Amino acid sequence: MIHLAGPALLVAVLAGAGVYGVLARRNAVLVLIGAELLLAAAGVLFVLGTALPAGGLGSPGLLDPTISARPADPLVSGQVATIMLITIAAAEIGLALAVVLLLFRARATSDLTAVRELGEASPSYTDHPDAVTGGSLP
Amino acid sequence: MTALDVVFALFASTAAAGALLAVTSRHVVHAALWLVLALGSLAGVYLVLAAEVVALVQVLVYVGAVVVLVLFALMLTRAPIGVRADLDAAPGRRRVAAVAGLATSALIGGTLLAAIGSTAEVPAGDGTASALGSATFTGWVLPFELLSVLLLAALVAAIAISRGRDADTPGLDDLAPGGTADRADPGAGSAAPAPAAAPAPATPAAPSRAVGPDGTS
């Protein structure tokens, strides 16, 4: 039995840190770390939703503590949603890191401010990034 | 203030500190490791919130797989070792980002606190494996199957993206029976334009594609 204000504050801090990370970072992988933090905040919020009484934030049990009837949710919606969210986040980061790797191969940098435009017509595009980085790329 | 409150406060403050350090660290690898700390203590938070299976999945997928992926990506993109000043944007933009982050925190936290009020308590949860398993495979079975398709698509797409355009390895369109001429990239190695209708056997310019899959040798 813990108070629900703690998880709510944690969600707020994680989401704020995620937004800051996405906006303030230049390295593409670090931007993805911010996105992961945002998704983690969403997961905590889903589990927090499971912990709420039936009816969620609009339930009468929240306003009137004498009403404590909480019919069990047989579908455990919030927790299943969190597991699916974690799966989607894993798929997302796998794909996003592949894109970052492709960006690094084509431009020899993962600095997002250095890549102003995408596409092969842009001046920073190179077909031979080996010549730029001076070595064999992964 | 129960014992669970204390445990939750420990895990939550660790997670929050790890998250803040992960987005502010000037050291690339340290940022990824702070992310490990944040996500790992989030698993503890899930445990306190009586979501056992979610905590296990969090440890398996996030701490185990996602962070390893991030570290690999840092290695493969030749992330700089040591403290670097160029990881963050310009100070002006950082200030804007901090304002946006604080505003998001205030908005979400304020809304949730106002909605939850001061009366709610976490009831004893039912996050056991059996409850979650039967929920997943009865009510949530269609989203579950969709997720498996999504994972497969992401896997194939990640391979297809990161494979690049290698000259030596045959691409997907090389494997298609009869059609190799669709790739108009000048960077590909075997630059001899394959004839458009290419059931023809092994042109000398492309010795690596000797036998077509349609059996014409």
C-alpha cells in the first residue's frame, strides 16, 4: 500500500527528462535515450492506471474514500499494455538504431546538427564514407 | 509511511536521478550506463507497484536488450570516448529544451496529482504471471499477435536497412527471378548494366551471380 502521488511524480520527472534529452542532445543515439525515457514514463503511467480503482481517474472511489469497491479487472489492462509498450519500444529502438547506423555510414557522423538535409542529392552525402573516416566501417 | 513507501522512494529517486544524469551526461558511454540504472530501478518501481511480470519483462527487454543495442550503436558509430562538449546543442537551445522539459513535468505531474488527489492508495495488485498470462491470451490475444507481426517486421526492416548496398552480397532484387536491372544506383559494384529481361545466363560482368534462381545456367 503506497500512496499514488509517488508514481505520478516519477512519471512527471521521467517525461520531463525525456523531453529534455530529445531536444537538447546532438548525438543521434543520445536522442534515442531520451525517447526511451519518454516511453518508460508511459509504462509507469500504464501500471499506475492498473493500480487505480475501477473506473480510473473518474471513479467515485477516488473522491469518496468510503467507497472502496474495486471489482478486479480480469484483463489487467494497464500491465498488459505496459508489456506491449515495452515490446514496441524494443522494436522501435532496433529500427531507429539501424537508421542511425545507416546515417553514420552515409555521412560519417551521427551529429544531428551536422546533417541538415537527407537524401543523396544533399552536399554531405557520400557513397564512400571510408574516405572520410579513413578506415573500414562496420 | 510504510516500509513499501520507503522502498518505493529509494527506487523512484534512483530512477529519476539516473534519468536526469542520462540526459545531461557529457560522456556518451556514461549516459548509456545511467540509462541502465534508470531502467533497472524502474523494474524495482514496478515490483513495488505489484506488477511482477512487468518488472521481469523490463529487466529482460530494457536492461538486457535495449541497452546492449544502444551500447553497440555507440560503438559502431565510433562514439567519442571521454568528456565531450559537443554532445549537447547550443546553450540557447539547451535552455529552451530545459524549459520544455520542466513544462512537460509540471503539466503531467500537476494533472496527475490533481486527478489522484490525496486519498488514493495502491491496492494489492494482481500482477502475477498467471493473471497476466490468461489476460494476454484471452482478451488481448489479437494485439499480442499483432505485436509478433510488428516485431518480425521490425527485425526484417532493421536488417534490410543496415545491410547497406554491398556490391558483393546479392540484394533482394537480385534474388528475384529474372529481375536485376531495377537497381539504378551507381555505387553498386557490378556496374555493368544487366539486361532488363535477364533470364540470360551469367554475363561475364557479374560472375557472382552465375546461376539464376530460375535454373538457367
